[in-house]
Amino acid sequence: MSESPATAVLGGGCFWCLDAVFRELEGVVDVESGYAGGTAARPTYEAVCGGRTGHAEVVRVTFDPAKISYGDLLGVFFAIHDPTTRNRQGHDIGTQYRSVVFAQDETQRQTAEALVRRLDAERIFPAPIVTEITGTATFWPAEAYHQDYFSTNAGQPYCQGVVAPKIAKFRRQFVERLKKRPATA
């Protein structure tokens, strides 16, 4: 990497979906599933899913700004989830599934706000974007079994019915942004 890596913290429904997509995006160095934006210290999946902590399921994406800009990263984020539904993504309902951008600095906040204004002005979505754009929040890593969940649980019904279609949509829409895979012999 020619520049120092940067970090984005994003919530757009179940973190398994976001994790799987961002792992395939060129310029992304690391993805970690976790929780942010709540009140409890060291939240657990059970407590977050029970709606008792106020946390959102999020991913912390470490990326190389020389290969992908924060704005382009957000472009993928908005394309792979529904930013027009409050506290919901498909059948996943609750504040833990809210659409949220935890801006790591003022530049990220301004970039996110400008993109939302542009997407709304262009009427990209059938309803106004309700994505919360807020400042930094403590990131709590999710339990180990949630990390890179799709690659080890692709046969699980939720992964087949929800995660796999999001990945397929991402691959079709952003084919030029996929990480290059080494050729096999």
C-alpha cells in the first residue's frame, strides 16, 4: 500500500452480508464483523439481537485509499442494502439492522452526507434514504464464529437465501471492482 490504510464502519443489516461482499472488493485489506452504536460494554450477539444494547451489526472495513476511495466504498455500501427502510433489511427487523455510517472523521461525514444528497436528488431509490450518519462509536468485534461467516457457512439456509443473492448482485454490478483472483493451473 502506498498510503496508510483507512477505516470505515458501516451497518446495513446483517453483518454476514456486508462482510462477504466487502471481502471481495478490490482495495479492501480487512473486514471485521462487530457491533457499534450501543450502550453496553462488550456486547454479545445474543444481547444485540435481543435489542437490549442499542448496537447495530456493523463491519469495520480497512481499505487502501490508493486503490479505492471512501466515496467508492460507500457507493458499494448503498448498492448492496436498502438504505430506505428504518431498522430493517428484508425479514431482519430491529435497531440492530439499521442502516448507519459511523464516520471516522469530518471528511468521511461530509462524503457520506454528500452522497446521500446526490442519491436522493437522482431518485436512485424509490423512497428517501434514512441511513443514519453519525460520528465514531466504540467498535466491539463480534464473536469469532461471525468472522468471514459466509465462506464457512455457505450451505446454511440464511446464507443461501439472503447472503448469496447479495453477493451475486454485487458481483454483477461491480465486476470491475472485484479482487483479482490468482489463475489456477
